[in-house]
Amino acid sequence: MSPRRNRIMSEALKEELAEELGVANVVRSEGWGSVSSRDCGNLVKLAIERAERALMNGQ
């Protein structure tokens, strides 16, 4: 596998979700590596919920 994997979520979406979850300051000051596993899991959960809503609304 190449060092650059295809990204599923854009950086803009990740930043938006981080804002919503209240971890954006950590991301900006320390990077994604400092975000807890729980918060990363919540970020993925939120992204999945948004995608499901978008599919249900026909977007």
C-alpha cells in the first residue's frame, strides 16, 4: 500500500466535526495525534450519522 492512502473524509469535514465535538482547539494546537481515541470514535460516529441523513434526504 502506498504511503498516501485515499482519504474518505476531507480535512474541512474533519475540522467541522471537531468543532462540533469541542476538540478543534486540541487539533489546532497539538494535532490529530493528541485527540483521544474516544473523541476520534465520536468523530467517526458523527460522520456516519451525517452520511446516513444525507442518503435518507436524497442528497
